[in-house]
Amino acid sequence: MFDEFVEKEDLPFYTSGACFVLGSIYFQEGMKDLWVTYDVFVRDLPENRNYLVFSGLENIIHYLLDYKLTKDQLSYLKKSYGFPPAVMKYYRQLRFSGNVWAMPEGSLFFANEPVMTISAPIIEAQLIERFIINRVMVYTVLASKISRFVIAAGQVSCGLNYTRAQGIEASNISLRSAKIVGAKMASIPYISQKHKLKPDSGGTTHAYISSFPTEEAALRTYAKYCRGKGLWLLDTYDAKKGLDIFIKVASELKKKKKFYPPYVLFDSGDLVKQSKVARKLLDRTNLKDVKIMLLSNLNEHRVKKMNQQGAAADYYVAGEELTTSPDAPKLSVVYKLSEVIKNGQPIPKMKLSVGKVSLPGKKQVFRQIKNGRYSKDIVGLEAEKIKGQRLLLPMIEKGKLRYNLPTPEEINRRYEKERKKFFSNLFSISHKTSYQVKISPELAKLTQKTKKTIYKVHYDL
Amino acid sequence: MFNEFITQEELSLFTSGGFIATGGMMVSEGMQNLWGTHDIFVREMPACRNYLVFAGLEPVVDYLLNLKFDQAQLEYLKKGYNFSDEVMEYYRNFRFTGDLYAMPEGSLFFPYQPVMRICAPLIEAQIIERYVLNAVMAYSVLTTKMSRFVHSVKPGITTGVNFIRAHGPQASAIALRAAKSVGVDLAAMPIFGLRNNLEVEKGAVTHSFISSFATEEQALRVFSKYCRGRGLWLLDTYDSMKGLAIFIKVAKELKKQKKPFPNMIQFDSGDLVKQSKIARKKLDQAGLKEVKIILISNLDEYKITKMYKQGMIADVVVGGEELTTSPDAPKLGFVSKLSEMIDGSAVIPKMKLSEGKLSYPGKKQVFRQTKDGKYFRDIVGLDEEKISGKKLLMPIIKKGKLVCKLPALQKINQHYQAECKKFSPALFAVNQRVKYSSEISPALKSLAQKTKLAIAKAHYEL
């Protein structure tokens, strides 16, 4: 059987075989102590995004702190690449010994801003590239997408059905992303168990309802067991008639002071119209306490429109439109060399190829504020004195954790606080707004100089 | 720490709490022997697809055969849902005891065709739904995308995929399996090589490797020393045309000295077509005909088609996130719908009537019909119907036991290749929409009519 499951100890092999081959060349050429600095950033925002939400850092940090090749991995390397004993010894003892600076998770970021900078011995720095790119991409894609949805939903609470994602791990990532950006209902028993969260009481299903001779019998049975929790589907057969049955049964049970499901759910047809009718009829029959959940293939554009049309929703629950982020399912996260440190001396490096330029030097991002609102970001050199909040913070120093990793709830609080400091037009889902990001004069100067040096050294120009 | 990794054992709780809760109610109400048949299908073809490739059966089968709740999961259920002893006893003995019929992996399929038909006790059928849908969607989305990519590349050209930018490492694994099942040539990563005994990835050089040397030439000389005549060289770390000149100079010299040099060169930025043409010409002139050209970038079937029109010369083409995330169709609305209920000896056809979410009742089969050696039409009918054509749904699991031998990846690829050849080539056009005919049999249509009336009558006394 093809085993698709990936466990944490497998991750050192989530890399390219070439990185091990090149590592052995560095080692044999006596270059293993050469340090390098890499920037992790995105060159362009996707067309449908005004901002991105940085996410995935926690996993990267744990991966780096626990980095170690297993016995099986070492024997695979030996067998596959035939490395000499000295190289094998190096790989056996390999741990991450570098420095990581990063934006805190939940930070908003923009094109060309490093979200992480990593300084490490060159062999380590290359081996970790793929996992870091993968992590930053998938977490950021999903957090950014769900962020748009939650903001568009406004006062209405949000939930997520995680079933249709690109794999179960992607489902899990979308659930964590949802929490970070404030979606309320995002759980799955397997995660609740693992993370000791409240169990997901969940709803009923069309199949459950269909298994009874009548809708009413199904509802009466469900009500008997639901202990005043859970939700009821109205449109197994006909939503309008399903609502009548619910109201009849629920009012009767309420009178008798018995339990009934506190939520009703529509998942097909004209959701706005149905929710309005339901709200009116529920209120009229003294069922004001029953909340309405609308579930369908919702996304930020649909909930915005539904809010404008006056949908009477207490909850919007979305699915694959969020968990696969179809309007921006990928992000070209890159990992680019910005300096090589030889004998303690940094040599700035950059890429010059067409459309793929990167900036040299050890960088910092400065976020400037004006009248209480963020006005622009400056990408400069770490050594520069530029006003504004420094976004890149030390996370790992010489392989040791130097940062208190926040919980998803703390990340969410930070995200909400930060978000309010940006102008609200940044969060428009249909208008393109571009937040200002500038390169500092010092960095611009270093870029010019590095370009010239590279041309001179390599091409005698 | 938030742990997103999941093991096979944990999958039994990859479900909705609602399913577990309603399962408990059904046990308490004595309904655990009520069986149901569910069809897994998609209602619509994504706008930019002519066909879909079914994949993900193997992981689903593996999951079903191993499904059970372990001690820790049972304790969680007890604590979280406060089930009675009777319900807990039911979950302790919980296994998949149903039947699974499915299309073989690598089969092409179309909307409203069940790719799987699962007949099982309703409680089981509900609990497995989430994982089944997740697996079938993720595998089929990525396999279909990889299939389009391979079809866009002319025969004789090597294809490759870089798996980094996927929706997590597990999605990378799914993409890698997808690539192999439709015949991508270069699909390897050490993590999956080790776990699944696949080929070793030989790999290339990186821009960082080149940058870490004082000059490009020096980096190339060191790399040549170790490459044993394999491996590939990047030309565009600084300037691709100057990089090409350096490569030719060093490779010619090493060739004369009968020393190894990298046998492939790669462009990954700028105008790939133009650069590939110049490189081929200059390499040939310098007596380096054996050096192969790799084009790697954010390639997909659309770009490949366009690059052919512009006269690209490549020996190898390699794609990345455009294939591993399938941005033009990153999702598929796979659904699991109840088509009949079995209560003892009574079989009651079921269907969904809600707006835009229609499903068909009854135990179904898909019949694929051939005319002049080519497939020309599918009929979705009832299993017991006598319709000409190949039956696509095959028995995989019966009463919880595997009744067939699941094919290895190479076998899946062979099946896929053989099937593709039987469809009209027009179906594989990258840019043209072609609709393959898939019809509902008259008997199924009339059962749907009858079921609709019966439901309306039973529930609303019309």
C-alpha cells in the first residue's frame, strides 16, 4: 500500500535528495562551517488578495528544534548515495544549530517582506528549505482565505466543514487557521481528543433523517437524545414543510419543558429567503431561542451578498470554498539566499535572473503608524535605525528556543488587535487595495552595490 | 503544540461528532441493523475539465479494513458524549462490516456516475463518510490535474514534478502518488522513497550552492568532480546566457579530458523557449549533443501547450505548484448520497429532492459502451439491468473482507493508460471543452419518478 501519512520524525526527509548530495560536497570541500542567511517571502500577492496572514510558524519551530535523522533515514542515505563515513557521521550528528527570526503568527504581511529570516550553516539551511516553504504556503493560504470569510460575515458567527480539503492534513491545517482568524465553530473529534478540546456536538444528517419512516419521527427521536444541543436539518425533503414540522414539534416540546435542538440548518435552495421565512415563523411561535445556521458552499463573496440581502443567519458554515482556497490556492513562497558569512564577514548575495530578483543583506521589516493606523512598511536592513515596529523577532538562537510560543487563542487575539490598526479598505473583498511597502534607501544602495559586485566577479563587466 | 499530523489509527475520529452522536441514538433506538446504500459521485464537471480520473481507492480500502476505535478514543467518546453502556459496547466492537463496490483506480469518470457504492449499516456508513470524501476528492483532483499535464507533453519527453508547494506534506504524498499513477517520469522525494520503497531522487544543484562559491565556474568545477556524470546544472543563477557560455567552456574541457560533467542543464526563469532554442544550438555546435535540456518553472498543461507552439526544445519538463495544488480546479464537490435503505428484507429506494442537490435512488451500476473500438457513451443504470457495455463498479469489499487484490501503482498506471487509449483523443484537449456522453437509463429514470412520489406521499400526505 502507498503510505501517505507523514509523521513528525519523517520530516527531515521532506527535502530534496539533492540537498543531501550537495551537503556531502560542502562537507568534503571543507565548507560545512560556512553560514548563510535566507529570507522567506512572497514575490507577489495573489490577484485576489490585499493582504496575507502569516501562519505555520509553530510547526516550523518544533520541526527545527527536534530536527534529527532517524536510523532508517541514515541507512537509506548510506545505501542510496554511498556517502563516505565522515559525511555519514556528520549527518548522524546533524541538529539545527542556526538562528530564526520571524514575524509572530497572525501578522499581516505583504509582497517582498521577509516573514522569516534564517541564518545557519549552509548544509542545514538547504536541508530545511522544502519543509519551510511547504509549511508557510499552506498555512498562510488557508489562514488568509478564512480571514476574508470571517471579516465578510461581519456580526454572523462562522463555522467550517473541513471534509473537502486536499488531504486530511490540509483539513487539520484549515481548522487551526480558522481558529487563528476567529471562526468559532471548527472542530473534529480527532482534534478535540488530541488537543483536549470540547467535543463537537455536531448535527444530524440527511441519512439519519431518511432512516426513519417520517421526518417527524426522526426529529422526535433526535430531540429525546440531544440534551438541548445539536442542530436539525430542514431540507431533507422540502425545506418549507420541514420547517413546519420542526416548529410543531419544538413548540410542543418547549411547552412540556423538554429538550429540542437549538439550531436549525438550511443547506440547499435560496438560503436568504428560507432564513427570513424561518426567522419570522420561529419568532412568531415563541421559538426566538432557536438559531439559524446556513451551510452551503459559502465563501466571502456569497456571505457578503447574503448579508446585504438581509439573511437572518446566526451562523454561516462554509466548506471546500475555504478549505481549498480556489481563488488563490497556492502562494509562491520563496526561500532566497541574502548573505554568505565567511570567517565572520557577511557577503551580501542576491538573485538577478529575470523576474526572480531577490534583495541582499540581513533584513528587518519596520511597520510605521500614523494617527493610530498603520501607514506603511519599510523593508530595510536589520542594522538600520528606522522608526516603526520591528516585525521580525528572534525565535531561535543557535538552535535554542528564545520565544514563548502563543496558543491559537493568543494568536487570534493578536491578529484581531493588529487587524484593527489597518485601514478598513484593506479588508474589502472585491476592491484591490495596495498597502504601501517601501525599500529603505540603505537596502536600495546595498542592492545596487551587490549587483555590481556580482557582475564584476562573475562576468568581468 | 498543534499537531497536524495524523496516523492511520487516528482516522476513526476523522469524522463529525454529529455522526457519532446520531450513531449512539440509533443504537439506543435499536436501529443498528438498518442498512443503507450510499453512492459517492460528483454532480458537476469543473469548468476546465473534460474528464476526471478516479483515485484514492487504496487508502479508502485500507482505512475501512482497519477501522476501529482504540482505548483512548473510546474513553474520549464516553466522556465527550456520555453514551450508555450499550452504545459504548457497540463502539468497542465497531468495525466496517459492509460491502464496497468501486471503479478501479485510474478509471476515467464523469458527473453523476457513482465511483463507489457502499452498502453498510447506516451508522458505519455515516462515520466513514468524511474520510472517504476527503480521500477521494484529494486524490482525484490531483490525479486528474497530473493526467492533463502528462497529456499535454509530447511522447518521448520526460516529465517531472516538484512536490514542495502542496497543501501540506500529506498533500505532497498524494500528489506524488497521483503523478506516478498517470505516468509522470520524475516523481521522487526521499521521505516517500523511504516509506514506500520508491526510487531514489538523484537531484540537482541549487542556486545557493552556486552562490556559495566565489565564481560560477568554480562551483561548476567542484560539482563536476562529484557528479559522476549525472546530475544537472542550473544556468541562470546570475545570467543564463553567460551561465551557458561558462557551462560549455568547462564541459568541453572536461569532455576532452574524459572527465565527468553534469549531463543535464536547466533553465528556471526568463523566456524558457528562447533560451532552450539557443542552448540546444550552442551545445550541438560545441559537440555537446548528449547534454539534455530541462525546463522547470511553474509549468502546467496550458503553458506547455503554448510553449510547443513557440517551438520549445526540451528533453525534460518539470512542473510545480500549478500541478500540486490544481489551481484551475482545486476542489471537486464529491458527495455521498443515500440511494436505498435496507430494513431486513425490505429495500426502500431513497433520493434527495432538495433544489440543485438531486440524487438518484437504487443500487446502481455504470455501463461503458464501446463502438468501433472506442468508448462512446456511459449509461448509469440499475445494477440488475441488462445493459450492454463494460460494468465499471467492481466488488472490492464484501461483509468487511477484501475480495480482490488491490493493484500496485504500476498496475494502476497500466490500467489508466489502456483506458485513455480507448477514449477519443479529443477528450484530452487542454483548451477545448468536449463533453463525453453519460446518460441515465430509462429504468433508473422511472425508479426516480416513483421514489419521488412515494417520498412526497409518505412525508407530506399529498
